[in-house]
Amino acid sequence: MTDDIAIKPLSTSDLSRPSTAFMRYCEEELERRKNNGEEFDESAFLEAMQLAMSRLEMLEDEELAP
């Protein structure tokens, strides 16, 4: 059962920007949900993902501003 779960380590570039790691997670989660055979509202997922990405990127940009 645990053989089915693959944990992918984050690269150092992913750790420097949370939005990068979040985007990768969302892409993998989107594929998982689309392929699991259950009902799934892809447009709602994508809208929520975009809202979260916008906020994360704004916060990251604020941290980088002088």
C-alpha cells in the first residue's frame, strides 16, 4: 500500500519561492483529481488555485522589495 505513494523532495529553487512549490503541488493534485474517477469541478479548482497563486506571489514580491 505504501509502495503506491511517491514523495518527491523539493529542490532548493522550490524552497526559495513558496509559489513555485504550491504550483507544482496544484498541478499534481489537478491530475490526481481528474484521473481518480470521482466528480470534480476543474474550473472551481483552477479559480481557487489562481487566487492563492496571486496572493502568494504578491507576498513574495513584498518580501523582495527594498
